[in-house]
Amino acid sequence: MIITIHLHTILQRTTPDGPVRSLELSVPEGSSVADVIDRLEIKLSADDLLITVNGQMAEVSQLLSAGDQVDFIPAISGGTDH
């Protein structure tokens, strides 16, 4: 089945043609978000990622369906130390 992956900020892939922010990925039926993270070799832990599937917050255990849109957004930390 084919799903679409959107990679945000530091997760974008660098290619000779420029950054790749979105890609289609063929995954087996029954694949989960965690399977996609492994396949893309995303090194951030699940706690450091905001994950959405079709615009809804998702956990790594969520199973995917053909045509799903998956966004991986690195958590941003910031602010000031006092």
C-alpha cells in the first residue's frame, strides 16, 4: 500500500536536487507508524516527535491504511532558563 510521508524541519532529506519534504512510501499491509519510523531510519525517539496521521494526533502503534498522510514533526524545545 502507498502512504504519503511529510518530513518537517530537521527530518527533511537532503538530496542533490534540494531538500525532500514529502515522499510516497510503499509499505506492507498492517504496517504501523513505528514500522515507518524504522524504515526511514528516523533517529529521534517517539517522545521527541509529534506524529499525525490524516491530521489527527497518532501514537507509534497506530496501524496505517492505504492513502494515509503521515507527518513527522520534531518536538521543539525552547524558552529561557531562569
